[in-house]
Amino acid sequence: MLNQIEFLKTRDGSSTIYLKHMDETYHSINGAFSESLHVYIINGLKKIDQDQEQINILEVGFGTGLNALLTMDYMLPHQRINYMSIEPFPLDLETINQYYKEFCHLPYNTPFISHLIQSEYQKWNVIHERFNFCLMNKKLQDLTDFDYQMFGENKVDIIYYDAFAPVKQPEMWNTEVIEKATKALNNKGFLTTYCAQGQFKRNLKSLGLRIEGVKGPLGKREMTLAFKE
Ligand SMILES: C[S@@+](CC[C@H](N)C(=O)[O-])C[C@H]1O[C@@H](n2cnc3c(N)ncnc32)[C@H](O)[C@@H]1O
């Protein structure tokens, strides 16, 4: 794996992974940490009613696990989280350890990364008493209703949609594939993503979702929120 990738320092001092064969990075080069914090925590986890105790999160693209670690960092003491992450091409532990070594400011919960990446696939793993984690080792396209039943009746509160950019992986942004994820949302659920592409937003609208454009992370004008209600 290590010969197919490079670690790049982003503008906020955190790192990202550059995939040579795709000419694509896992995060914004303007700041991996800042992007994750802005898109998935401030405009995701923190947009949920803060009195809600049980929160179900579905992530598309586990990658380095940065979004999961920051979710653990920013969850409140009374909250319990079920976090399912879809990742057909998991990075190995050596690569992930190397990735976090390059960080100038680590998420507080970074020591949990080995538990996350080594957890048993396709089932809930208790990472700590308030954080359950399930790594779905398959493509979003292959997820079934049976997989979503793992969330129980409450279904999904937030989707962190963190696929590679539409120019690099167009198949992740078409209506059929987005519906694979958004069908799991409950009535108050929403999707958050760094992507603000026009066609993607039209695809979300065609699925009956209400779009809200909000200010993007460092160096980006806009990002997208899409609400079920
Ligand atoms: C932008 S990167 C993920 C960033 C990740 N959240 C992080 O913080 O490192 C996109 C991720 O989507 C994964 N991916 C690729 N094809 C996928 C598919 N069909 N379904 C779900 N995830 C996919 C990639 O392997 C990669 O880890």
C-alpha cells in the first residue's frame, strides 16, 4: 500500500493521503482536519438536537477514520452513537499509523484508531461504552435493507457523505447511488457533504430532499446539506 500513496501536509498542519493511481487526495489540501471539523462535526453532529441521546450516523468512505475520531472527540457526555462506516478498500494499520504520525495536532481520540480499523466487519463493535462502530467492508452500491436494519427502528440521523470527488468517482454521485444511502435516513435525518456540484444537488432534489447550501470549509465557497423533511 505504502508505495501507491503519498502523505501530504495540508494547510492547517494536518495530513492527507494522496492516491497516485487516481491523482486524488482523501481530504482538501486546504486543511484535512478543518474540513472534517467544518463539514461533518459543525454542520453534522452539532446540527442534531443536542438533547437527543441516541444518534445514528452512516458514513460513506471511512478512509483514514478522521471523521470517526472527531465524532468521538465532539460527542457530548450524555450522547451515545452508533457509527456505521462503509469502506470497500480499508487502509492497513501500518498506513494509518504512518498517516497520524505526520499530524501536528492529533484528534484527542486517536489512540482508538487501531480498534476502529481492526474491528470485526459487518457487525457492531463496542469501541467504548457510548460509541458502537460497524465497518461495512463493501461498496455503498452493494448495501442492502438488511444492513440498515442494524440501526433498528430509528434509522439514520446523519449521513457523512465523504466519497471521492465527482470528477474522480462520478458513479458515487448519481441518483441511484445517492438513494442507496439516503433511503436509510429517518424523517428528521439529513446528509452533509463537502461537495457542492450542481448536478449532485439536482439529484438530491429529485429524491425529494430539501437542499441547503452553507459556507464551505477553508478555501471552499459552499458545501451541501440535504434534509429528508
Ligand atoms: C474522500 S475518501 C474518504 C475520506 C475519509 N472519510 C477520511 O477522513 O479519510 C473516500 C473514501 O471512499 C472510499 N470508497 C471508494 N469507493 C467506495 C464505494 N463504492 N462505496 C463506499 N466507499 C467507497 C475510498 O476507499 C475512500 O476511503
